[in-house]
Amino acid sequence: MSRVLLSGNAAIAWGARLAGVDYVPAFPITPQTEIIETLAGWIGSNELDARTVMFESEHSMLTAAGAAASTGVRVFTATSSQGLLYAMEMLYSVAGWRAPFVLVNVSRAVAAPVTLHSDHGDVLAARDSGFLQLHAATCQEALDLVLLGYRTAEHPDVRLPALVNLDGFLLSFTREPVELPDPELARRFVGAFEPGASAFRASRPVSQAVAVLGGGPYSYFRYEMHRASEHAGTVFADAAIELEAATGRANDAVECYRSDDAEVVFFLIGSLSTTAKDAVDRLRESGTRAGLVRPRLLRPFPTAALRSALHGRRAVAVVDQDLSIGSGGVLHAELAGALHGQAGAPLLASFIGGLGGRRVGVDELCSISGEALEAASAGRPPAPRLLYTEAELREVRKLQAIAHEERHR
């Protein structure tokens, strides 16, 4: 095992290399292109025995990924933001094919308005597609979750593709120390891809199904996908224990940081959790028992683990880096559904923060923890609100005034 300084994108590429991928269908989009460039460089220099093909779009790229995985080869691909949305039709299709491979999404806010910065609007739009969904907070986790993604996706009782997400710019281009597993250790951990009876060859065509189903068979197969995804939680947990034994790194489905005795808990996903840990430490120093509960595994949703982790806590400040237009924060709705009717469930306070890469700092997190505790004391959940300052609003008003003047000049 060696320790090197890697960006999140490079860590992802190393995860694919150590997993022994055979095929990399690709299409460039910021900020994930570095992943494909790195893999293509290794393939070109014969450091990685694989083939990469550049397609004309993400839709075609996902089609090729699912088709190749169905033949029994190990497939890796990556995209971001509008690219993920452009491929959305095929996300549902390849999951229905039960074609296991790893797709990395380097999250970036979706248009319009247009921004290049990160939030989770893209990846959470794919949460119902049938892909397993894993969220990295650090460069090390990005690598580990690729290995765990293959191990879980290819399990005979799962056979669903896995989506590993990392935050664009905040993590994709941030360099952190990363421990690279020994290649032989990684090879043994991931194992060989055994497609079983589902594999086919062009020279031996077989019919895998009829093209159009009635409601009864359709319901059966969709629910089979749901059951397989639920079972993936157990497969992931077992694989995480094995990887921890080999590397010393824990990758539980839910990370709990100083939350055992916490009265207020932050609930969020991705790299913002590293800032939230600083907020937890500062609150603890000032006498507030704070903690963090952060899902690494979002599909399947780790309901039992979250109920256990949050039982008896007074308040949870849910920070969504997404916005379901007309509803609110996606994570808040998912957590509320998981805790509904549970004795000892905490009060939930919903905050929308980090849209389009807006920075959420330690001071702001400390402030909303106080709001959540005040609401718990009053016994009334606060209205969901956007994290936004008066200075930010004044800046927008200035821009609007300039635009108005220019339009009427």
C-alpha cells in the first residue's frame, strides 16, 4: 500500500484501474473529463489493459456501457450534470437490464440558470433509476467506493449498476493524501466478474426477454429490482467489513461522527460533511453536544441504520444541496419518511444550502444548529428555508438593476 497526493478525479481513475476494468465508454464534460483522460493515458501507455471508446453523447455512452456489461466485461464510465440528465433514459434501461457496472457522476448544478459549480440536483434526479447510489466525502472515499461499487453491483443477488458521486470542483480537483491499495489486494477484493447465465455473445445470440410486457410481468420485474437493491445494503455492509479488515478504513453505509450523545445532529451528504465535522467540534468546545450523521449509501436508503443513529436525538438540521422545485429538500423528505411514526424520533429542521456551489461555512452550520435546538424546545419544526445572507441578496439586486438598465438603454 502506498500513500500519494491525488485529486478526487485521479482517485476515481485509480479505483477503476485497481478494479481491473476492461472497457471505458466515454464522453467529455466538465468537471469529470480528467477521469477519462487519466484512464485513456494509462491505456495508451499499456499500463492498463482495457479499451476506451469516445461516443457522440452520454446517451450513447450509457447504452454502450450497459450492452458491454451484459456481455460479461467489467465496465467503467463517468459523466456530470447535464450529461447525466441527457443519459437519464438509459439509466433506467440499463438498470432494468440488470447490467452491473460503475458510473461516476462528478456532481454539478443543472441548468437553467447555468453554473459550473457543484450541487446535488443532478445525482438526486437519478435516485429512482435503479442504480445503487454511493456518495464520497473525501478523495480516499472516492477510490474506496469505486471498489465497493463493483463488489456490490456484480454480486449475483444484486446485479444492478452503481453510481458513485463526488462533488465537482470541491472534491474533483482537490488534492488529498490517498492510500492506494496493493494491486493484488484490490484484485482479490473485487474478484472476477462472473456474469453467469445472463452473459451473451454476438456469435451466440439468445433471447433474454420479450420487448413489451403487460402490467403483471412488468410489476414482477420492477419489484425484483427493488428487492435486489434492498439486498445490496447487506452485500455492501459485508464488503465494507472485508475492506476495512484489509485496509483499516471504515466505509459503513452511514457515518456517525460524535453523534452517540448528541442533542443536535447535522444530516447531509458529500464533501460538506468535512466542514460539518469542524462545526461539530466547535459546538462541542462551546458546550453544545453536536454530531454528524452522513449516509455514504443513498440507494438503497439505509433506513434501519438511520433510525438507530438518530433515536433519542432532540433535533436534526438537514442540509440539502438540492431543491425539488415545488416540494423542498430531497434529503429532508427521505429522512422524514424513514423516521415517520418512530418513537424517539427527533425534530427535523430543513435547510437548503450549497446550491450552485454556494459555500456553507462553519459559522452558518453552527447558527442553524441553534435554530434546530430552539425549534425542538418549542416543539414546532421551523419552516424550511434557503441559506442566504442579506449581502448575497443585495448583490443579486445590484445585478438585476444593471440588467434592467442595459435592457432599456
